[in-house]
Amino acid sequence: MKDFKHIEAEIEAALSSLDGIKPAAPQPFFYTRLHARLNRSEKNVWERLSVLLSKPSVAIAGICLVIFINTLTFIDFKESTPSLAEQNEPVYDEEYNLAVTSFYEIENTEP
């Protein structure tokens, strides 16, 4: 364990390193630009769009639209998937490509 004087010296060194710190200051003309933006009467496209999308009626309509599209997709997917009883041929033939192939074909080179 370090002795008490060494710990005190470390603390003093850390505190003395903070002596030259200046407070944070904004860039020149920051307040002038801030007041100009707050007093501006016209809004750009992004500000108007954000105001429109932040309305509860638009947000609820958007959520309902997404749920409706998901429901339609689920119903369509559910109807288009055939059941196991309706499948005539085994699925594993296509999936695993179980076709019979022979690499050792016999060729008659003699006439």
C-alpha cells in the first residue's frame, strides 16, 4: 500500500493541473445567430415536415397503415403456403438435389 504522502502528492498534482482551465465560451456572434433563427418567420421544408409528422393523428395513421400492411402480408403468406397433405411430391428431392448422377459412365471406345 502506498504511503499517505505519496497519495497526497498525486492529489495535489491532479488538482494543480486544473489551474489553467478557462470556462467554455461560445463562438463569436453565436447569440446574434440564435436570436435571428428564433425570430425567423418562415420555416424550411424539414421543419414543416417534422411539425406534420409529430402530430398524433398522423402518427397513429402511420402506425395503423404499417399494421394493416403486415396483416395483409401475413394473410397472403398463410394462404399461399400449401400444407403437407397437399404436396404431391416430396420436398426433400428439390431441397437436397437427390437426382442420380454417375461420374463413371461407361463408354465403348471400340466399334
